[in-house]
Amino acid sequence: MEQEKETAQNKIVETYAEDMARVISDDQGGLIKKIIQGEEMKEQEKNQLSPESRQNKLYVIFGSIFLVLSLALISYFVFKNRDNTVPVEEQFAPLIFNDKSFFIEIGDLNKEKIVDSILAESRTTNVKSGGVEGIYLTNKKQIVGLREFVTLMKANWLVPADVFVSDNFMVGLYNGTAKDLFVLVKMRSFIDIFESLRTWEDKMFLDLRTLFGININAENNYLFTKNFDDGIVENKNARILHDKEGKIVLMYVFANENSLIIASSTEAVKEAILRLSGGEQKK
């Protein structure tokens, strides 16, 4: 009985094995073979995509080299273009409309030579009658500001407290009855600088007489110590230095809340005020 049972089990195993062999044989590259091939291909792709593979290591190395070379090339052209760039000169906006502008490169010129250059231009200018010429000092092609100008002129104004005065100023020339110079200064308000101007009055004539072409002799040397007087010029508040005959020698006029004009001619002051107010029309 047991022998028959064992024989039956062996037949079942043999039948299962024969069936499997028959399925594999009959499949002939079918489903099972495709499954096996698919698994092999996945394993191969996995190995190829792995960073540890030799091929991928080469890709990483060459990619890094190309990236470094690209950055180096870009940097080269950027810095090359920067070195070849011509610096743009600083632009300035005239405080009033100028019919002509004239620039004097001062370099290492002292006060006397700077004044001589300004006066020479005022004598030889071809600005039209009734016109205004802006005379600008430059140092290495940069416009000289008010503070540097005061230093060059060895003037006694602009103490450190005068932070309310703009560095943008103008030396102007008005071609009227005569060729008269004036200096236009911008400020926050006249109240802020009034006291420092009053203090400067003691030295103003000494500092500016050569710029305005005022010659000194035995008859007028009293002007060095003469006081300025309150006055009105073109309906504007002013402080005026008169000579013994009552003529204006030098004055500073508060053209508006933010503009100061220093001049020796009322004609020049009038024209500067007119242009400040925007009343100048091109002729």
C-alpha cells in the first residue's frame, strides 16, 4: 500500500517537471524569455546610469572641464571689455541758461594764473551782446566745485558750518554795456548762510577784488576796511560795498530763497535773476 502511494507521488512530480519543460519548450522565446530579457536589460541600464560606472565618470570629468573653461572664457571677455571701456565724463547741469560755455583746465595753476585766465576770456569772448557765458574751471577734466574754487582763490568763506551751500556754482560773464563777471551760488536758504556771509564781509573784497578786476591804489585802498551796507538791487535784498561817491564796488544779492549772486554790476545781477526765473528766451 505504501509502495503504491510513493509511486503515485513520483508520477506527480515527474508530470509537473515534464509540464514545465513542455511549457518552456513550447514558449520558444515567448513570455518567460521576454521577462528574463527584461530583467537583464534593467540590470544593464542600472549599471550604465550608476555614477560609479566608468562611462559616467568620464562624462562627469569632461563636463566639469568644459564648465570651467566656459567660465574662464566668459570672465576673460568681461574683464577685457571693462578694461577697454572709456570712462564717461561727469555731466553737469548749468544753473542758468548759457549762450556759451568756456572751460579752463587749471592743472597746477595758482590763484593769480587762474584769475588771469578768467579775465583773459572775459576780454576776448565772442559771446553775443546781451548773452551770458558760463566759465567753468576743470581739474583733470572734472568740473571744479565751489569748495575747491574757494580753496584755489585762498578765500576766507565756507567754514565747515556752511554745509548748506551746494558745491555746484557758476562763474558767469554778462556781455552788456560792459563785460561783467558774476558768481552764482546755490544754497538751502539764505537764512542758513546769512551770518557766515556777514562774517566774510571783512575779507570779501580782499578775496574777490582781483576776480572782478578791481585795481587798488592810494585813493581807494580804504575799501579793504569799509563796511557793507544794506540795500535793494532789482527788488532783492542785498549787501553792498560802496565807494566814497556811493557807487557800487561789490555786492552780494539774494536772488531768491536758494540763489546768491556776487557781482560788481547791477546789469549782470539783473540778467542772472532774469534767467534764474526762467524769463530768458533764446534770441
